[in-house]
Amino acid sequence: MPKIVDGDILIIQDTGAHGIAMGFNYNGNLRPKELLLRADSRVELIRRAEQVEDYFATLSFTPDMLPL
């Protein structure tokens, strides 16, 4: 397999349980979009690529302050 560089398109046909359900943002890398190849050769977007805002979404909240 040739070396993969940014901008290449990589298809992983059979991932088993290692799709988005078990994905993790190793080293801060965002998860890529997911495409579904239909039996009639159409390609459908089933999950958009993550954005930086998604990575930090759980840090955007109003703190609950307990009374003193």
C-alpha cells in the first residue's frame, strides 16, 4: 500500500465494531465523515465530519453553583 498523505481518499470496506461507535479522538484528531455505498453504487453521506466546535462542545455549559 502506498504512503497515505493529507487529502487522499481512503476506503475501509469492513471495519466491524471499529466504526464511529468505538471511535475516539486520539491526539485531538477529529473523526472523518462517513459515507454509505449503496447496492446501486450511489454514495450517501450518513455522518458529517466533526468540527473543532464538536470537539469542545461539552466544555460549553453554564456552571451549577451551590449556595454557600
